[in-house]
Amino acid sequence: MIVPVSKENEKEWIELCITLWPDAIANLKGDMEIVTDIALKEKFWDSKYKGAYEQGTFTDPDFCVLRFTPKTGRLYANFTIADFEF
């Protein structure tokens, strides 16, 4: 996966679509940023990732953790639409 977040503009606006149950979908809009905190990257590292990264560790420059901060959302459920903010 190529990270769509540029280092020049670390706060990118994105939209996620999440299926909650068969007749409900939520769209979330917010900011995505690259996590540079090495302790947090270590927390999300799993030994199963070793084969995917040349250095085989969470310190590999290609291993990336992204933080999504939702701002607004829209829920589609039971033929209704509800907008909400975080």
C-alpha cells in the first residue's frame, strides 16, 4: 500500500465507508496523519510482518502507522440518514 499522505501536508482529508450491518453504512470524514512515534509503531508491530519489510522490524522506514481523527460522519440505516460530528 502506498500511503496517500504527503509529508508536506500531513493532515489530509479522507473519507472512510464502513459497513456496520447488512442495511447500515457509515461514512466518516476526517484527518489522516503519519505516526512517527517509535513507541507507538512498536505497539502496532506484529512479528508476522517480518517477511513484508526488508529490515524485518518496526524501525523499517517502509513500516507505516496512520492515525485517523474523525471530524464528521453520516449514517445510512433503515431508509434514514443521520449526520453527526465528533
